[in-house]
Amino acid sequence: MGTQLGFGIPIGFTVTIVVIVAFRARPRALRGRIEGPEHSNMRPVGFLDRRRRAIERQKIADGYYTGA
């Protein structure tokens, strides 16, 4: 029993590591390849951004953040 555990535990960890590395290899390779403006998470400034900026400017002008 002790011999089986002494052999099985390291082999089990090794097999698990090999499977995990093999499973994650493709997403890691794709992550390095997907670059450029067509895959960027940056977006152009839109209507809601301009509206939020205008609202914040108006709040500042009205003294909203002064606690008065």
C-alpha cells in the first residue's frame, strides 16, 4: 500500500500537470496572437461618455461636491 502511494501520488501530479499545460497551451498561444486595433478593448468616445462628462461639469459648476 505504501509503495503504491509513493509511486501513485507523484505520477498523478505529473499527469495532472501535463493535462493542464496541454489544455491551456492553445488559449495562451491565442492570447499572444490576438493584438491590434481590431481586437482592442478600447472603444471610441460615445454619446453617453459626452453626456456623463457634461453632467459632471454641471455638478462641479453648481457646487454639488462642496457639501453646501
